[in-house]
Amino acid sequence: MPLSLNKLIIKSLSFRLAFYFCASFSVFLTAAFVFSYVQLKHSLEKADKEIISSKLHEITSVLLSSDIKGLGLYLSSEHRRIANSSFLIRVMTNTGETVFVKPSVQEENFDFEKAFKDTRELVSANGWHRFNAIDDEDVFDIFIQSASETYQVEIGKSSERREEILEKVLYVFLSIDVLFILLSSLAGFWYSRRALAPIRNLTATIKSIESGDFSKRVLQTGAEDELSDLVHTFNRMAVKIDHLIKMMRESLDNVAHDIRTPLTRIRYLAEDALLKDNPVTSISALEECAESSAEISALVDQLMSISEAEAGTLKLKIENYNMTTLVQEVIDVYEFVSIEKKIELHFEKDAASIFCAIDKKRFKQILGNLLDNALKFSNELTKINFKIIETDSSVKISIQDQGAGIPQHELTRIWDRLYRGDSSRSTRGLGLGLSIVKSIVVAHKGVIEASSTINVGSIFTITLPKSQVS
């Protein structure tokens, strides 16, 4: 396998999760075996000692009842000879003299001559003793106990059978351990790959979006877990990003369209003035260039105002101001336009003085923008109604016209910057008016809503928190 592929596999999260799972499983499995092995070894040793103790009681009883000769006859029968073949049985006097020995068939691996050379010391050491094999790990367990004032009995048995059982258990464990580690590695890798599939899909989708395909979405799975929540959240974010990108492209198209005209006019006027070299023509061209530059500057200023308002950095000169006075001032400014278009302006108010904490200049811009739109899209012989309603905690200002109305599918987009509905594309404008309106209202901690019915009219309602008269 190439080195780069090895590095890729080792660095993958699936491999690391599978490795951690396999390592943890191996540690716990090994710990469980060690514990079981120790318990089994202890149990086998205990069982062997119980067998040796039982055999010692049996031999002691025969010795006390039948003496040495009777013990020999007792052990000489074929059945007992076979049953006691693995046991070392030795009877000694209190002086250390051996008077009876029945060897064990397993004693060839042990040096009993060396073990029993100090007979007197061994005789005086009642209890359990252990001798190691000559060239083996086996041991020989011996139990010595006084049978009477005359004799001491010694019973011993090799651990060969016990060690064989433990070796088989160890072999079985190692085989099972290797098999389980292999299976756990495969299972862990498979589970980690399956569990991280949403992450891989997410990565692939992000790469597709990064390359420009904003329509890509992460495939949903049936599971309801943290990764599913991540996928849902990412898809919602992707939808918003796709929507914002489309708005941005549309906005840039609109900006390019609205800026191209004054820029083209500026260039044409400048080139024309240079070719004619006439002071009168040059002054006129400069005046028109200044007017076109003002349009571009106004567009940039409006875009900056919207960005500042959305970022929460728009500077407002807040003061308590009478809203009824402000609305009347706006109506007075547009009175001549309404008379020219034969549209009636009507103003309803709860009281002569209703105060709010506002930036007078900015809020006058809001009301002027809304009234200008109402006049622009209303027919002759209709009415535009201003209404101010005061509650305990807020002030509501509504502007209702009897114009063409706004289609329902456009109502949610009229607040987008540079968006212009189908009905407004034939009119002059930058499509920033309602974006600025909403941004300034939000900067005042207020809310603006719109409702409309085709061929009946539209209603724009601004709700502001109420302030006390200072």
C-alpha cells in the first residue's frame, strides 16, 4: 500500500475511532481474562489442597486403625493403587525415620532425595510445603501432619494436571482474544464509517458549495441524533446562503443597472464638452455631471445607512418628539404632489400630542419614503390615510393607500435591499427605500409590517415603544 494512502487512512477519523474502540475492547477483554484466570487458578489450587487434605485424613484413619502393615494392604488393592497413583504417601516416625513410602507416578520430575534429606527439619515442619520441578514449571504440594504420638503422615500431589488445564485455558483465551480483536477491529471500522457517513456527506456538500453549486444539500438520514441535528442545521444555513447569494446577484445586477446610466451620462457629457471646447457647453455639462454624481453618492449613502443599521452601528440622535407634528410635516411636504395626482391625504390621530423617542431626521425620512411610495403607486381620485394609535406601551403609525397592491409572493421580499417588484420596475428608483425604512425602524427598536390586497391597496404599520414627555 502506498505511503500516502497509509497516512490518509491513519489520519482518518474512522480509523482512529475504530482503533480506540478496538484498543479499549482489547484492554477490557484482557483484564476480564486475567481476573478469570487468577480466579480459576486459585480455585484449582484450593481444590487440589482439599483433595490432598481429604486424602491425608483417609490415610491417617487407616494408619491409626491398622498400623503400617494394614496401610500397605489397604493401598495394595488394584482399585486403590490406581486411584492413589498420583499421590505421594509417606509415613515417618517422630524421629524422622521413614517407615512407609508410596511414590507418585509424577515424581520423576522432582528431586525428592534432595527435598527430604533433612528429615528432622521436615518432620518438625507440619503444614503445607511446595517443591519445584527440576526442569519444569510444575510444583509438588505436600501436606504434613502428625497422625499420633508415634507417626507423622505426609501426602503430596503434583500440579501437573492443574497446569495443563491452565495452559489450555490460556491457549483458548489467546485464540479467542486474537479472533475478537480482529472482529472488533472490522466491526469498529464498519460502525465508525457508517456513523460518520453524514460527516462525509456534509464535507462533500461543502466542497460542492465551495466550487459554486449552491443548490447542493446534505442527504437526510432516518436517525434522530446529534449528527442529524447538524445536517438539519447545515441545510437550513445552506438555504439561507443560497437565498442571500441570489439576492446579492440580483442586487448587484440592479446596482450595475442603476449606476451604469449616470456613469454613462457623465462620460458622454465630459467627452462632448471636451470635443466642443465651448465654455457655455462645459458649464452645462459640469452641472449635469454633478447631478449624476449626486445620484451615485445618494445610492452609496443609502447602502451605507442600511449596512450600519443592520450592523447596529447607525448613529441616531434620539429625542422625545411629537409624532402627530412629524406626520403633519411630512403630509405638508407632499401636499402639492397629492393635489397634482388628485389623491386625498387624510390624517387620523388619537390625540394632538403623542410623544416617542426617535431620531426626527431619520424618522421623517421613513414616513416620507412610505408616503412617496403610496403616491407613486396610487391611482387618481383615491385616498391615502395616515393613522396614529396610542396604547399603554406603544405607538402605532399606519399608512393605507388604495393603489394596485403588492402580490403575496413579493410581500416577504419588499424589505430586501435593491429588490424591485414587477410593478415598480417601470418607475425610477434604486429599490432601497423600504430596506432603509425597515433598517431605521429596527434601529429604533420598532417593528414594521405590511399587508396588501391586489387592486384594493396596501397598509404599512410601524410599531414603536412609547416614551414619556421629557
